[in-house]
Amino acid sequence: MPTFVVRVWMPDRPGALGAVASRIGSVRGDLIGIDILERGGGRAIDELVVHLADAGLVPLLAREIAQVDGVDVEDVR
């Protein structure tokens, strides 16, 4: 199973990370790690380590995560 690191900017509020995790699950992804890089000004920058069933799902993963209100996908590697 390929592993990717997704860097996201998200609102620093209850439920935001849960909404992102739900979107990851919707594309059959498995969230296996979280690194909170920075918090401040009502925003957080997180790096999420995600296992995907197929590398071809990366564009769909990024689109799904970006659908969460206030969340921006900076990078997937």
C-alpha cells in the first residue's frame, strides 16, 4: 500500500481534523500519522501520513480533503 504525506492548512477548531480524516476514509485511505507543525491565528498546519489503496487515488484524495470548509491542501508527496 503506497504511503503519502499530505500537508494541509486547516481551521484550528474542534472537528476540523475529524472532517479531514473522514474525507481520507472516503477514498479508502488510512490515516496512520499526524504531525502538527504550527498553530496560530486560528489556523493549523498539519502533515498527515496516509496509506492509500492505489497511488492513482492521490488527485481524488487532495480534492476530497479540500472540500472540507476552510481546509487547503498545500502538498502531497
